[in-house]
Amino acid sequence: MPSPTLLAKKISKSPTIAMNDKAKQLAAEGKSVIGLAGGEPDFDTPPHIVEAAIKALRDGETRYAAPSKGIRPLLEAIAAKTERDNDVRVDPMTDIIVTPGGKLALFLALKAMLDPGDEVLIPAPYWVSYPSITTMVGGAPVTIETSSADNYRLDLDHMKAFVTPKTKAIIINSPCNPTGHMLSSAEIEAVATLALENDLYIISDDIYEKLNFDGRPAVSLASIPEIADRVVVINGMSKAYAMTGWRLGWLAGPTSLISVAGMFNSQTSTSAATFTQHAAVAALTGPQDCVEEMRKSYEERRDFMVSAFNSIPNMSSPNIEGAFYAFPKVNETSKTSDEVANIILDEAVVVGVPGSAFGVSKDAHIRFSFAEDLGKLKEAVERIRRIADKLA
Ligand SMILES: Cc1ncc(COP(=O)(O)O)c(C=O)c1O
């Protein structure tokens, strides 16, 4: 009997998806569960985008996309968006690959840059898929832990200590899932220096760039001229345009790497769905006030989550600078984040994701998505407040 790859032993199902499934199961059992484990906007996709997809379907846009790397109007719309938002010029025909989702864009970027055993620096707290995808393509993830006490700051000397001759890339996600942290200009400089001194690729995962708070814009690392030729941007429609189920993302970067990623894309997905690509053109070239309305709503909920968690005895949350996750911690506790998440699940019937899933080894953090109705968020926090003494 043959057996699957040994790599499978090093990877588990995405913990956020697993917790989300748990919430759905509890709801099916009739429990009044509040599921805040997912990473998905609670808004519907704006109607003009839906209409564009319907029109494309009616127009017969139901065949393989050509070229496989993305239909020309979408590649051009992404290039125009990149220039408008990030002040970066990319050649639409050579520097972008459209993929079925940002997750696959990340997979292709890593697959295109790593040889077996090459190491990838991943600052933690990190998005759960970074280490798993690195491992899946034969690379070795190297975690650089940062702490909430230091506002998750990336320090050059600290990062340098993790570089070896095998280090090939660093993954940056700003605003960050799960902390919301946005890189300061000093941190951007530190990452740039590290990459230049050690000849590294930088993966700049900009998927939450539109969900920034307090009027502070998110800066893509691709916009720093000294490192632009080594930055690969990951982005997509899921978060900014409430299009998670449409599966539409992209990677953009140096032509040499993009041509390899494009070859791998053509040999795996063939292309992202054609009518979805037409919808993405409508999203990127159409009115942007829908994005701003959703952003404002997340900001309001952010205000609520930060002050609510800080008002629960023995819990705290720093300010959240972007994305749509709270990442509070239990201040004084002998319990691990997994134990805390399970108590919150069992006693408050609220589903969050333990900090351990995001590479946090010390403090008992839990991630709660606030891409959820404010009434539900209020109820969730009240339930946690009522059982807070059990978390110590
Ligand atoms: C940090 C980060 N990057 C990328 C993605 C990929 O999103 P998608 O595959 O829906 O485009 C996600 C989704 O949760 C994410 O949180």
C-alpha cells in the first residue's frame, strides 16, 4: 500500500478553518454559538461586482481564461491599482499572475523562489498558512517571535540572528493577521537592510492594505525603490471587496520570478475563473466608496473591541492598527492559549483561535475576528466577561 508524502506529518489543517468548522458543528447541535474564528468579511459582495460577473457569464465568459496568467483587462487594472495605491509601476504583461486566491499566489511565490531546504523568515505572530505553505513547497520556516509588550516591533539585530546561508526570503504582512500591526518606517528600513545585506526576497502580503485605521496608510514594501526588485506582492479581492468565495488573488514582482510562478500556475490551476476575473475588473476600476464604507464599519468595531477587552479584568488588548482581528491576551495566567480558547469555547460558547496557531509560544492570546455584526460582538465580549475569572 503506498503512503502519502512525509511532508504531511509536518502540516496540519488550518487551525482557523478547523475552529470555524467547530463553530458550525456546535450551531448544528443547536448551541447558541458565536463564531469569531474565521477571517471573512460579514458583508455581501457589492452589487455592481456581482452584476459584472453575471454579465460575463451571460456573455459566454465560461471558458479557460487567456492568457492563463490573467485576462488583459484585469492585469491592466491591477497594474493601475498598484500605481495608484502603492506608487509602484509594474508591467501588466510580465510582472503579474492572477490566481484563484491570495493563498495560491503565496504558494506559487514560495514554490518559484525556494529550493529544497531553503529557509524563510516568518515574524510571529504570523498568519497560520505561512509556515505550512513554506513546508509544503519543501522550504524550512524559521519563526522570529516578537512580543505584544514591544508592540510586535521588528528589530534588525534580532532578525539578523536568524539568518543562515540557507535563508532565501522573509514574509511581511502589514497590516498583520492576527495582530493588526502595521510596520513603522523604522521597521520597513530594518527589513530592507536585512534583505539587501543578505540577498533575500521579501514577500509583502498586502491583502489587508485597505483595512487601515486612524488615518494611517499601509505601506507596501514594493514601494521602497531600493528593494523593489526583490519584493513579491501578494494581494487579492477577498478582504477589501468582501469576495472570499470568489477565489481571486494575484502576485506581482520581478519578471524573472513571475515567469516561473506563471509556469507553475499554468501547470496547476490553469487560470483563475474567467467570469470572476471580469468581476475583479469591475471591483478595481469601479467606485471605491463600498470599500471605504466597510473599512469605516471595521474601524467602529475595532474601537469597541479594544475598549471592551481592556475593560475585562485580567485581559488586555493593544490598539489595533488594521485588518479585522482582535488579539487580546489574558494577563496573569498559568494556562496556555489553547486551554484559554477551550475554556472560552466551553463556558462562553464563543469561538476564537488560540495564539499558539500564530506562532506565539509565551502569552495566552486569542484571536477573535471582528468582521461580524456589532451586536454579536457585544454579546461575545459579555459572555467572556462573565467567565473571565476562569481564565486565570
Ligand atoms: C494574511 C493573509 N494573507 C492571505 C490570505 C489569503 O486570502 P485569499 O486566499 O482568500 O485571497 C489571507 C486569508 O485569510 C490572510 O489572512
